[in-house]
Amino acid sequence: MKKLLKFLVEKITGNKDFEIQESEEEGRVDYMILAPEEIVGMIIGKGGKTIKTIRNLLKVRATLEKKAVSVSVAPKA
């Protein structure tokens, strides 16, 4: 799933300057996208539409793997 998330963010932003942190706990996978402030807006999208779409795509993959998934975005420090 991490490869899918990386592919989606890379294609949406056209930028490879981001980091994805992954943590797994009891069948739940949490992803944190750390990106420069100038591309965080592109990842979130207008009204949050882009991040909602990314989450929905990952939920489909997670369902096939019988896991739960969550995705969040934060600016890189």
C-alpha cells in the first residue's frame, strides 16, 4: 500500500520531495505524508477532495488485504 500511496502523491504533485511514515498496530496501518508546505495544498486539494480520493483508493486496497488504513498530511519541519 505504501508504494501505491507514494505513486499517487508523486503523480498528483509532480514532486518527489516528500516522505511517508508508516506505522502498523493490530491490523491498522497509519500513513503520515510529510511534504513541503507548497505541495501540502496540492495533496489536500480544493475542499479536501484530493486527499479524500487518495483515502478511498487506499481503503479499497486495504479491504482486499483485510486491514484498516488511515492517511494524514503534515508539513515537513
